[in-house]
Amino acid sequence: MPFAYSYGRPSATDLQKNADASARQEAQAKLFWEERLQPPPLSLGWAGWFTDLANSGSTAFRHRTAASVLMRRLDRGDHLAFFSSVTAFRSLVDQGDTLATLTTRNITPHFIDHEIDGSTEAGVATLKAIAAAAETEKVRISERQKDSSADRKRQGLAWSNNPPWGFKTVKRKGDGKRVLEFNEREIEISKRAYELINDGATYERTWRIFRLQGLRGRTGGDLLPSQIFNMVQRFSALLLAGDLPECHLPMPPASSQVSDRQSVQI
């Protein structure tokens, strides 16, 4: 038997005011269930009210405490009534992602504040419009991020807190801005991988050689075949561009005892 769930996030930061607002929202959610979801033909049972604190507003819906429990309990055919489309989500994109997840799981959403009933044709059309707007916003955000990254690259500044393999982020003397510089250790590892591949080694063999030699990734884990493939491609591009530094870090010799018996696809 499908059930009706409800969710809200009061905006009051004071705990007592937050509790009072949550109680009022729960009462309205239950009234919505009694009038719209309990009567036939839906005949849904009441499964309860879920609420998060006001300070969770900067957190994506699926990562909030009560919301994450709620998402685990929902089953196919259930309905989920949000008290407010404004306070339930961090952003329009967060709302669109959540609605997409619910739709994929065959869960019907409703929005009490805007009287959007997802079980009606008008409600479905409105939800599709919200989803379309969220996708448009995603594209706009992506374009802004690309433009910002391209602009920082032109200025020689770091465009990410996690620089690509072969680079490191340092503070530039004078203005203190973050810029990218070559990471000599990673460039030397890339050079070794490039040489091994050009000598006929497979990416799996190179991975095994690196494991024996203790050559690890940035976080201390193994350099997997797929990662080695990417570093070789990036090294080749830098080599063609004539943009490689002189690195002379001591590197262990390649081992001839490494086997290619197992197949690893990348």
C-alpha cells in the first residue's frame, strides 16, 4: 500500500520558534493529506512528517539529516508533500535534481505552498516546467564556471582547488594570488609512464611496475591503469607543446619481473 510522506524546513533559527513553526507546517501537511491524498482514488496512508533545522538551508536536500532518512524510506508509488518549495531546497538546481530522483523512483511530489498537486495533469505540467527551469539554470552555472576558469587560465591563475595531475597550486609573490606551477614529482612519474608505454608496456604492466616501485598517486593510493592512461595523454600534449620543465628527480629502474597475465580495461 502506498503512503503519503511530508517534509518541511522552518526558517526560524531559534529552537523554540523552529519547533513551533514545524508544528504549524506539520498540521497543514496533514490537512493536505486528509483533503487530497487520503480520499479515493488515491487512498494513501499517513506515513509521517519529516523536518530539518533552519541551519540546513545551505545543504543539498539529499544530504540533510531528516531528508536523507526520508529518501531511504520512500518506496515506489508513495507520495511526498513538501510544505514549501522555497525552504525545502538549497537552490533551483537542488530542487530539479530532487524532483528528477523522485520521478525516476515513481514517487509523486506535491508542493503545499503553491498548491501543486503532482497527481493531476496541471500539477505534472507545473513540475515539468520546474524541471526545465532547473536544467536551464544548470547550463547557465556551467557556462559561468567555464568562463571563470578560462579567464583565470588566461591570467595564469589557478582555476581549481584540486589542480590537474602534473601541477600544483602556489601563492604568487606580491599579490598572493593562487597560480599553477608544474609539480616536478608528478611530471617525472608521467614521463616514466610515457617512456614505458612507448617501449611497448601495457597500461596494466605500467601500473604493476609503479606498484612494485612504490610510486603512488597524490593521495597515496595506487596509480590505476585508467589514471596512467590520462597522465600519458596529458604528458604527450605538454611534450608536443614544448611546455615541459626540466625534472631530474631520482626514479627507480623499471622491473622486468612484472607480468601482464591479467587484463585490465581502461
